[in-house]
Amino acid sequence: MSRWKELPAELHPHIRQLVVPLRKLKDRSQLSTRQLAAKTGYSARSWQRYLNGRSLPPREAVEAIARIGSDDPTRLLVLHEIAAERWAEGRVVTTDAPESAPETPAHTPTEQQPYGRYLRVAVTAGAVALVLSVSAALLLAVRLADARTELADIRADTVAATPAVVSESLVPVIYTCRLEQRDGLWYAGLSRTTNTILANTHIGVEVAEAQCLLRRAGYSLGEIDGVFGPKTQAAVKRIQTRDGLVVDGVIGLSTWKALREAAPK
């Protein structure tokens, strides 16, 4: 059983209701985050952020971990939809306003002001100015840190969207094709991508989606295991040849279009 970190105190309860069952599914699978990344196509670093409440997992990631944990994804997807609404509201950063400066005693023109009183007023004014400067610097630092965190999350999600490659830690998995046609396009229930670049040695749900569509089009390639190997590459080249595309064995925009529109041969 994993020893999980405490979720952030400011995390909305509706987001917690999604993260907690995802943690349980991860524990049930007894997979490390690296193994989970190999099975789902999302990086280990991304899963660490998802399971620690620092980033909202994509819908496809929730479906993938539900499938690995042999759980019905319907309830999790409902929780994900609710959590997404709360996540979109954002987290509010509040800072304490600096205490107001003590009032300077009113000066009476006819009153003689001792030198010491002027010195105390000058020191007090300087202290107030210093407090205000430090407060402004701290507020700027907080905003800058938030901006950097947001940028890091965006970059990490971009990296996570790139398919992983075959490694020694790869755990075999067999995917199930659930074919359906929508608006003239075919989908296998694993990924709705139309532009992810896939090539030899890539792994993940996008590869499994392409394998399902290749099988539907009549090309034999063995098990639907989400691994882009020689058999998958050969099948891709055959459909590229059939449709008059560039025969490079790489699934790009044109090949995805051919797969989603292909009629069985």
C-alpha cells in the first residue's frame, strides 16, 4: 500500500472526491508510477501531480486508470466532470494587507517641535515605507511563483501528451476495442486523437486506438497491446499504400484520417 502525502489543504472537496479513488485504484493495481505511465501513455511525473492534487488529470487518464483497476469508469468520469468545474474556478491567493501606519500627530504651527520628535517621525515613516516595499515584493514573488507553476504544468502536460517509448519496465497489457462510428468517423473507445504522431517503439492508449482501427480495416497485427512494433508498422505501411499516402510507417494527421474513415478491405 502506498504511503500518500497529505492532499493540499486548499484543495476543493469535490476535487478530493476524485483524487482519493484514483489513489485507491493505483494501490489496487500495485503498479509504480513508471509502470502506470507505460500502461497509460501519461508520464510518471504527470501521475505524481494528478495523485497529489497538484494538477487535474485529463478525462482519458481517468478512463485509463479505471480500466487498469478493472473499475467502471462511469462514476469516476462524473466525479471528474464535477472536479473540472471546481478546478476551472482557480485557486485564490490572499495576502494580508500591511498594517496601516500610525497617525502622525497633527502639527500646530505655533508649537515648538523638539528635534527628537522629528527624528521619531522620520524613523517611523521610513519603517512604514520599508514594510510596504517588502509586502509589495512578497506579493510579486507569490504571483511570479504561481505563474511559474502554471507554466511548468502546461509544459509537463505537453510532454505527457507525447507517447512514451518501449522500455525494460514495460508491463504487458491487452486493450479491448469498443468500435463505434460518429459523424462518419470510427473510434475504438481508447483515444479520440486525430493528430498524435506515432512511430515505431511508441506505446500507450493512442497506439492501441490505432491498432483497433487497423484491425477493423482488415489488417492483421496480432494482439491489441498498445505497443508500436514491427507488425503494427507493417500494417500502417499497407494502409498508407492503399490510400496513396506517403509510405513511412508513421501515423500522422493524414494516416489518422485514413484510419478513422477507412472501410474494411
